[in-house]
Amino acid sequence: MQIRTLLFVIILGAIAALAALNWETFNMPTDLWLGVATVQAPLGVVMLALTALLSAFFLALLIQLQSHSLLESRRHTKELQLQRERADQAEASRFTELRQYVELEMRAIDKQNLELRGTLLDRIERLDTGVTTAIEQSSNTVAAHIGELEDRLERGSSGVTPNRLA
């Protein structure tokens, strides 16, 4: 319970207790001047009725303010929800754009990788061919040298002594 409501209940209880304890005095008729005429009425009951009327007025005002505040709060909540949904949609749109951009970049990278792979395989093929050719040439050169040495050795064993090789 809020402090204002508690204070209101305490004051209202004090007025009710005062009226109950002094009901005979409250109910005693007196002359009341209303500005244009004089009337015989119990001053305590008139003041009690005016206090009740004033309390009812402020209670109605309080209810009106609370309902206005509640309606305003609901309106703000709806607007906030709408803004949240818009922000979520914008964020989803940005994520979609980002995903599309990343996919496009990945495709470009894949294309570059394929091109580089093709270039690298061509280069390896050429190097392989070059190495194979060099090995064959070296093999042929070694075979030629061995053949020449064999010829010289055969000529040397047939009676000719070679002074030097190669």
C-alpha cells in the first residue's frame, strides 16, 4: 500500500472516529448563514457531508488520473512494441544483406582459389615435365659417357693402351 493511500485512510478514519464520538454535538442544530438566507441545520453533519463530497471528488479525480495514466502507458507500450518490431525487421534485413554479401565474397574467393589451383597445377605440370626432361638428358649423358668409357676400355684391352681417359 502506498504511503499516500495509507495517509488518506488514516485521516478518513480519524474523521469518522471524531464524528462517531461526538455525534450528538455534530447533530445539534444551529443557525447557518448561506450568504442570502439563514437556515437551521446541524453544522457537524453539514461539514461531514462537505468532507465526504470533497473526498468523493478527489477519489473520482484520482481514478480519472489513474485510468488516463494506464491508457497512456498502454499506448506507449504498443508504440514501443511497434518500434521493437521495426528494429527487429531492420536488423533481420541487415543480417540478410550481410549473409548475401558474405556468400558473394565466398564465391569470389572460391573462384580465385580455382583459378590459382589451375595455375598452380599447370606450373607443377611444367616443372614435372622439365624435371623429367632433365633427368632423361642426364641419364642419356651418363649413358653416353659410360658407353664411351666402355669403348675406350675395349680398345685398350685390344692392345692399345690409352694415356688418358676422356
